[in-house]
Amino acid sequence: MRIAEVREKERQKAIEEIIYSLIVHKFMDNDILMIPTISVPADPAIRVDYWPNQEQKLESVHSPEAFEMIQSHLSLVLGERLVGPLDTIVQISKLKLGKLYAASMMYGYFLKRVDQRFQLERTMKTLPEGMEKDQAIYKDPAAEYQLWDPDSLIRVPPDDGDGGGKGGLSDSGAARSYRLRSYVMYLDSETLQRYATIRSKEAISLIEKQTQALFGRPDIRISEDGSLDTTNDEVVGITFSGLTMLVLEAVAFGSFLWDAEGYVESKYHFFTN
């Protein structure tokens, strides 16, 4: 029994290393430098984000349809950046920053998964025809399709109809093209939940390890009354531009994780039911 457990841990570690190597290779292929470990200075007014701005490179790794949804994700989690200079420094909890990064990796994983299905159905001309106008325009899926911890501030926003056409559909000659956002809203809750679920424990472990590599292990303790004690949490100073970079890197990491996990599964068949 003990030998089997050791072998299983060794197998999982090897799979994780292969997947992580493929993810890093994808960043290198796109000439993207990954953000280094964030060290907290004594003065929280001092910014920590002195890494190079690579927004355009991080945007280019996604399809135009997927990036439209990433922009919505950014506006939800970084809404204040729209009303102030991008170099404005804000103080934010290091724990909350780590949760935002982890949640954005999960969002990137989900988005890549659903975008692949969307692109395939569009190529095969099998996109659904039964989308109701009211559902596409007015139905906010946040309450019904709550996929992540509410603290992550992630939700699929309703289509604002700014792409022309009704309910997120646009007419181009005789052909109607669906926006990815409308397609996601069309999916039922069971399908959305399945697409938002990380498929392997190796991928879950990599999300945790990548978050800890940037922000360290969170100093969380259980109080006598059973509540979480985060009094030792640190505060960091970061610009809105830096926050944008963090989120975009996390979404890209999640997207690459989906691809790498699928490739390794095709070679080693490590998924378990």
C-alpha cells in the first residue's frame, strides 16, 4: 500500500512537471516574460509591479471572441481602472490578490475550453439556432451559473448587444455570426458547470503552486470561534496597469493549462474518473 502511494505521488509529480514545462514553453514561444515572485516592501505605498508591460502579447494568445470576454472580465474585477490613470497605485491585500490570480487562471481554463467548442461548432456550422431574444439580452446568468467563489468577482456578463444584431447576434450578408458571450449564455447550467470544472488533480495542483510561487503560502489561521484569521495578511501597492498584467497572465496561464493538460492526457492517459 505504501509503495503504491509513493508511486502515485511520483507519477503525479512527473505529470505536473511535464504540463508546467509545456505551459512555460508556450509563454516563451509568444515571447512573454512571466511575472516573478512578488516581494512585499516595508512601505505599502511603494509599487511592486516593475515588470515590463506585455499586454499586447498576452492579448494576442487568445481568439478575438475570447478576448472580448476577457475584456469584460477585466472590467468586472478592475472596474476602477476605467476612472483613473493606469499608473495610480492602489493598496490591496496580498491574499485577495492571490485569490484574484487563481480565479483568473480558472477563468482562462474555462474560457479556452468553451472557446474551442464554439470555434468547432462555428466551423462545422452547427451553432444553435434556438436562442431566445429575451435570454440573450436580458438574462443575467450570474445567479444561476455561479461557478466560482463570489470573492473572485468573476461572472459571465449579459450581452450588451454592442456587436450589432439582436441578442449578441450580428448579420453579415446572409450569414449570422454568434458572439462567444451569447454562446456561453445559451449553454445550460450543467454544461457550464462541467466546462468550469478542472479535469485533473494535477491541473488543480499547478494552479495552487503557480499562485504560491508568486504570492507565497497564505498565512491563514483558524480562530477559537472557528472563523478564518487573516490578520497577518500583508498589503501591497500595485498600479492598475500592474493588476491588468497579473490578470492577463493568469488568464493566459489557464488557457495554456487546458491545452497542455489535454496534450499530456493524449500521451499518458492520466485522467481518473
